[in-house]
Amino acid sequence: MSETSRISSFGGRRAVPPNNSNAEEGDLPTEEIHSLVPRGVNMEDFLNVTNVHLFKERWDTNKVDHHTDKYDNNKLIVRRGQPFYMQIDFNRPYDPSRDLFRVEYVIGRYPQENKGTYIPVPVVSELQSGKWGAKVDMRENNSVRLYVQSSPECIVGKFRMYVAVWTPYGILRTRRNPETDTYVLFNPWCEDDAVYLDDEKEREEYVLNDIGVIFYGEVNDIKTRSWSYGQFEDSILDICLYVMDRAQMDLSGRGNPIKVSRVGSAMVNAKDDEGVVVGSWDNVYAYGVPPSAWTGSVDILLEYRSSENPVRYGQCWVFAGVFNTFLRCLGIPARVITNYFSAHDNDANLQMDIFLEEDGSVNSTLTKDSVWNYHCWNEAWMTRPDLPVGFGGWQVVDSTPQENSDGMFRCGPASVQAIKHGHVCFQFDAPFVFAEVNSDLIYITAKKDGTHVVEAVDPTHIGKLIVTKQIGGDGMKDITDTYKFQEGQKEERLALETALMYGVRKPFNTEGVIKSRSNVDMDFEVENAVLGQDLKLTITFQNKSHRRYTTTAYLSANIIFYTGVSKAEFKTETFSMMLEPLSFKKEEVLIRAGEYMGQLLEQASLHFFVTARVNETKDVLVKQKSIVLIIPEVIIKVRGAQVVGSDMIVTVEFTNPLKTTLQNVWIHLDGPGITRPMRKMFREILPNSTVQWEEVCRPWVSGPRKLIASMSSDSLRHVYGELDVQIQRQPSM
């Protein structure tokens, strides 16, 4: 059976097999002869292409004008919708009155013009906005310089390029030449592109910056770590295209940032599709790297491509860091977001239901929702022609596998503007994101008789603070108001009511159930705590009435994962207190280091839950807080000339502050433009002893750069260090 008959036998609406791999190729014929060539006619006598020049060096105008000169890639990389130059050399001078040729771009194995996978580029007198075309810019001897413009809706990927010449007897086409392969990317500098961003400083930050800052910790103790996105590093662009191939994403959809970001959201995690990173939240990281040890995306993506297997292990900031690399590398403006007190709404009712026993302790059997200390996701910038006007701009995309969306673990893109106003009816996954930032915290007592009583509602706990890295600096930018109105405003309650109107079920009616505000207030504070040392918790009661009250209070101290899930309860305490009229009273609880050190998790996070019952009124007072222990840092030093192409010595230093020996210590070092990611192992570090690691690095990128280091061991993780360096250009001769 011929190839033609095999293709046509597929039947139905699809005439050709799926075209879902950028890597697969099918060569175009070098000759398409439509009629018999008379004897004595030599096809070589017609116009023939002898060479093609793409001006693809890093300093050439194509890469500089298209903001692709940072890519460590020797192919031509252009952004769609924006003209670029090429030169074609022929065997004789080109005569436009009798010679006809065109440039052709092909992607995938089954090219079709109507699918955008075969693109014939005609030579035209004037370029038309929004359309492919090539204009002769200069003719000299046997050469023609073309000014080529791509469509702003073009597929994003690696295209094969041909030049086709028309003759009276058919087409002569250049042979397949990998040196003329051309990458086409999204273009935030082009007004007709769906990812157009009109602020140059924002484009510099959200597309071209290859080093970021990720915020973590706890809302009252915010910590930062730098992350090397490395989107311009060698092979990373090809790996991002490979990720879409692994997803079997149809090539015809790869020009749509909505589809690309949704596929990326699914593929960055390994659940259900053999994606990039395996998530692990159980503190067991055998046969892999602890999430806290990674310093950037490059190592992860290189390992994924070389092994063709998911990389172990990641948590939310790792997923967000790798996803940010994917988006920025392809040209979609993107940033990493951190939401403090982020709700994981398990049953999609837009509220966090915390069930209590009658003694005030948490009923872990009934409590399925959880509140993460923080959660990281991404925002991607794009238009949303599929939504009503006004819902374009920043879109939430989250690759951390939390809940299923249309059969796969992915989330977004969901319009931030739609989330703020409660319009959760618009795709994709807006109700889940709305709950993460704006749900109420409901405390419910589960009575022994099977009834449930709503004791308290906290509308301000969830989404306490939402931040991202500031533009042009390492500081924090508060973007909470882009997701929600201020607590207490009418608009904030209206947004919640709007979300509920769109069919979200709410099992408990909290309106009017809440008792009048108690005459007794209760709060507590935890002092700043250093890893390995004792700490103190102070609970304060205030009686605002002229009556005397007695209270019974319950304290639960837990080691928790940053996701809010408890690993172990390491201390409980019950105490009673008499409150005189119009008085304050304090209770201090000492937490000894020995009580928490043996079970500590990598983020050194402790959670305290205090409930108190006013015996005379039966009012229940509830407060919960988390703290992150202060942990040591890795120190980075450099010496020698900080110049492109010159050797400089980088020293990484770490001192063990604990009273125990650290075992199986890995130190990771990274610095885009200065060094490839590397790591070194130390079998053990004795208490109060210091280890040093020296490496010779030769920077290849000038300007402000950053060195990033992490340390992880069997018993201590989330230890970081970084150093800002200014790399000078090579002095001109």
C-alpha cells in the first residue's frame, strides 16, 4: 500500500496521523517535477540556491533585536510577528522579472498549510501586518537579502527551513540542512501577540531575567531563596519543546499560550503523564534529591531529558521554579507567586472546615481541608479571547499536583481578575484558586451525639499575604489586592457571594449561627526560635467585662509539613485560669529543644493550636500559629578577577551549629552565566566544625550575577546561601 493510500485510509475527520512531535521529521522532496523535462534541458541551468545565511550569531541584529541573544544556542531564534533578516546566495544574479522563489518553514512530520505546520512564505513588495511574507531588502551580485516577517499567531517551536525555486517544469528545493533550523518563540514585544506586555521593565523581569527570588516560611517570618531559572542555558530550549512532545501536544495548538501553559501545568509534575518532577511531602527522599537541595531548574530539566524519566523530588516551590523556566524560555511572561496561609479546599465548598472534639482538640478524621503555611504557584501573562473582556492579563497556572482538572493533575490558566471578583464560572479551575486565597476558616465542634455546631468563623486567615519578586530587585512585592478586596469591605463579601452563586455548595450555614462576640479575648505569641534551642510560648487572656470568668485551655504543639498536615504532636498541655474583671492574665509554656528536634522536618516548622472554653458562657476561643525555626546559612566567597573568560575561585563554607553530627551532607552550587550546577558530598560534619569546598569557575555572561548554594543532610535541610557578583566584560584589545 502506498504512503498516500495509507494516510487516506484513516477515515473520519482526521485525514493524517496526529502531528504531535516537534522532534519527528518528514523531509520535503528536493524536486517536484510536474511535467516531462525535454531532452537537453539541464535543471541546474535554472536559479539554484548555493547558500543561506541566517545572521544567527549572538551579536547579530536578528538575535539582538529579537531579545534572543542570551540563549546558549547556535541556531537562529526569533520571536513571532517581528521581522528578521536572511541572505540567500544563488548560482547567478536574481532577476525578479523571470525568477520566482519562496522560503518554506516546516514543523513536525505531517506538514499541512491549514494547520500552520507548513508555511510557504511568498516574496512580496510590501510586508503586511500579521501575515507571513518576505521582502527583498537588497540585491548584490548573486545574493539577495530578505526581510522576513512571521505571523504573530505562529506555532512556537523549531522549524525546518527550505528555499523553493519555481521552474517551467516544477519546483527545485534545497536539501534538509539542520544549520538553517529556526526557533520561533512567543513575542511579548509584539502588540499582535497574545502575550504582548507593554512595559519594558516588566518584559526585562518576567521574560529575560534568569534568576529569581522565591518567598517561603511563615507570614510573620518570611524567608527568601534565590532560584536559577536558567532559561537561556544550553539545551534548555530544546528540553522545553521536548516536554510538549512528551505530552503529545498537537503542534497546531502550540501557538496558543492558553493551551501551552495548561499542558505545561500538567507536564511539570509527574502525576499521570510521566512529567518532569515527582512530588514528595513525606520527608522520605530515598533514591532522589530532597526538594530543598535544588538551587534551580537546569539540573532538573537536564536530568529529565537524559534519563527520559521523572526527576525525584519536588515540592511547590520546585514545581513553580521549573514551570517558570518553561514559560519564560518559550517567551511567555511569567512570575512565581507565594500565597501565605493557602487553603487546600478538599471538597470544593469554598470554606476550610476545621472539626474540633468537645475538649477543643482537632478531630483529624473529619478534618479533610488543610491550610498550607504558604503555597507557590505561577502567573503567566496573556490575553483571554475565550473569556469576557477584562479577564486577560495575569493568569494563575499551578503545576503542583493537588486536585484533578479535566482528568489530569493541573491547574489553570485562571484569570486573576476573575478570581478577585468571584467569577469562578470561567475556565480553568477558578473555584479552586478562589478558595486558596479567599475562603473562610470555619471551626466546627463535632458533638458526641453526631451533631455539628459552628463555633467560630475566621474570614481573614486565608490568603493573608500574596507576594512576588519586585521588578528589578530582590525585594518583595505585595500583590494581595490583585486577588482579593480588603477584608471587611463590602466588595470582598460580594466576591464570595458571587462565587457561591455559581453553584458552589456550602454545607454549613454560618450566617446568624455565630454567637455574639465573647467578653474574653485570647491570643498567644511564640518568641523567635533558633534551631536546637528552647523557646517560649506566651498565651494572653483579656477579660473585658465586669464579671469574673474561668477558662479551660488546651495547647497542642505539632511538627508540621509546610502544607499544614501534621506529622507528629510533640507536646500537649491543659490548664485552667481564673480571670478577674477587666484584667489581663498570661500563661507561659516552655518548649524544650529535645521535645521537637528528634522528629523535625526539613522546613523546621512548628505549629501551635490553642483552644479555650469560657466555662460560664460556653464561648469557644480558637487561635493557631506556625513558626519556622531560624536555621544556619551557607557562606559563599569569591576571589580572583570577576571577568568574562577569566578564572575566579568560589569557596562554599558551612558550619554545623547543632550538638549532633550531620550525616550524608550534600552541598549544591549554581550560578547562571558563572558555573554549571554542581554538587559535592561530605560523609559527615561534626558538631561546631566547618567544611569548605573550592571550585574554579570561568564566567561567560557579564553583568550582575548571583551564586546560589544549598546544603542538605539526613537531619538538616533548607539551608541556603547566596552571593551577588558583578562580572565585567573582557577588556577590548
